[in-house]
Amino acid sequence: MRWIEEELKRIKEANLYRERILLEGVKDFCSNDYLGLRKHPEVVEESIRVLKEAGLGSGASQLVSGYTKHHRELEEKLAEFKGTESCVLFGSGFLANVGTIPALVEEGDLVLSDELNHASIIDGVRLSKAQKRVFKHKDYEELEEFLKKNRKKFRRVLIITDTVFSMDGDVADLKRLTQICEEYDCMLYIDEAHTTGTIGKGGLDYFGIEHKEYIIVMGTLSKALGSYGAFVCGTKLLIDYLVNKARSLIFSTSLPPSVCAGAKKAIEIIEENPKLIEFLRKKEKEILEILEQFSLDYKYYSTPIIPIMVYDEKETVRIKEELLKEGVFIQAIRYPTVPKGKARLRLTASLNYTRKDLEFLKNALEKVLKGRA
Ligand SMILES: Cc1ncc(COP(=O)(O)O)c(C=O)c1O
């Protein structure tokens, strides 16, 4: 097994070595718990209630005996929330993407995928055996040009995009993409992991687009909903089809019922408190006010993902470690999560942060960035 040692050495030399960090005694400024619902008393209470009633695990896959009223109720709530006919749950966002994409396209079909799409989309496309073409980030002109020339060569075409991009925080233009899909008879697959509950109920809601049968809405329970797991929303026909075809759903144990109940409560809280999203925008602005005080190259697109671009891998890790010594955790994101030479600190906004927390962040940045050009 010497090869493992050598491979790890190579990763270290490239400043790409990864370690998990136990977050004890440090403040987390990079989680995806954007709305602070993970520890919301009502979410926790509802989850405990169902945990006591239904037990820890679900006991089986959805198609054996692991489909309870808690799964069904969450699916119904999600379908209503996303404005679609139906919904099906998956064990995680990764499982949703690697299960759904190969069920939708196969040999003879084409996938058109934004270059900044999440790794689980990339793997889902690889598993599908469909032909893949990656288009430049949000370059819909290139996409359209390609379809104009090549659409007829393929049977089914699936356009895939994150709605809010996970490492950049910008938003795909779903208006333009739906127009393209309608003109060229394509399916549209939107990954709403970082969209659900951050810029509205989702991308369709944000752009004022009604759900149509060719739109497949994937999302996770693990980010703003503060839980774990994922879902695909769409027509009843699509969902019935996925229940029969998506291997990661068929051959994997379903979510624990208590996790479903907690996620459903989180959606109800968002529905009852539409101002939460406004509060999140305000929190983002408070963070920007801090960042403005330093000469930092950050990006902001009115979403809670605020990457601070450092570019150099080594320097990104150095800053992350210095901040950690000050009690502030902002993860360094490097290749292969982002392209080489585009390393960054992925700072996120969350309703968890108090004024004191932000003051703490500012002081830590002041100490660590002092003297940096
Ligand atoms: C855009 C996107 N899709 C899918 C996933 C995978 O979701 P999960 O963490 O639930 O597996 C993530 C999470 O990291 C993501 O950012």
C-alpha cells in the first residue's frame, strides 16, 4: 500500500491535502445552516417527538418497508412548497443526483452541464452513459448556439444547472434556460441545494416561473432546511418513474422518520415567517460591511454564499489556519471543488450569527489580515 502514501504526499505537495476539523471552541462561519433552523427549538422538538414514536432508523428502503407517513407528509409538503405535482425523497443530495440523472438520460442522449455544477451532478452524468457537453459558466449563448446546430443529433437532451451555485453564490438565469428548453425541446434539471429557502422557496418561485412538465427540481434538506436528505419534485409521472428507476432510491435505506419530521417543520417555519429571507439578506449586508473594511476580493450576489477569493491554494490554507487560531472557522475551498488557482474562503451568512459573533469575526480578520497587501 505504498502507493497510498505516495498519493497523499503528492496531494500535500500541491497544497490540496484535506483534513476534517472538530469544531470545538471555534465559531463556524461557513456552514450551510443559512436560516439557523438546524437548532430551532420547534424543529428539534418535532424531530424528538417522532424519534420517540418511530425509532432511530427507518428499517428498510422506501420500496420495502421504509416508507412511513412522515416520508409521505414531507413529500407532500415539498411538492406544495416547490409548486409541483409530486415529490420523492432521497437519502442525500449526492444520492439524488447520482440516482436521478442516469434515470433520465442514457446512451444516445445528451447532457448539457454548467461548468460550475456540483460534483454529484458530474458523477450522475458519468453514470448515465449519455454524451456530455460542459458549457462555460452561465454562457447561455454558447448553449443555444450548440443546440441550434446539434439538437437533432440526439434523442433526449437534459440541461443541468445549480440554481444558486454552491461555491460562488451566483444564480442561474432560469428564465433564459426555460426559454431555451422550450425552443429546443430539452428537459431542465435544477439543483436547488443552496436555493431552497435562501432566495425564496426555490428558483422557479424567485423568477416567477410556473412549474412545467419538463422541469425537474432537485433539492436538499441539508442546507437551509437544517436537516439531512434530499428530494426531487416534478410531475406525478416523473416521480412514479423515479420510484421505479432511480437506483440510489431503490437500493438504499430511506431517511429516518425523525429527520423527515424535522425538515417538514423547518418548511412550515419558513412558510409562516416569509421575513426570514429578508433577515438573511440583512445579515449578508452586515457581513459585507465588515468585509469592506479590508482589501478583500469577495463576491456577492444577494445569496448567503460569500466567497473570499484568495486564488493561491497555500495562502488560502494559511489564512484559514490563522483564523482558526483566533477561534473563527471559514473553510478553505480548493481544487477539485473549485478550479485550480481559484482557491477561496467560503464565508456564508447565517441567521445564527449574533452581533457579537460578527464583531468577533471582524476582530479575527483584523488580526490575521494585518500587513497583508
Ligand atoms: C449543489 C449541490 N448539490 C448537491 C449536494 C449534495 O447534497 P448532500 O450534502 O445532501 O449530499 C450539495 C452539497 O454539498 C450541493 O452543494
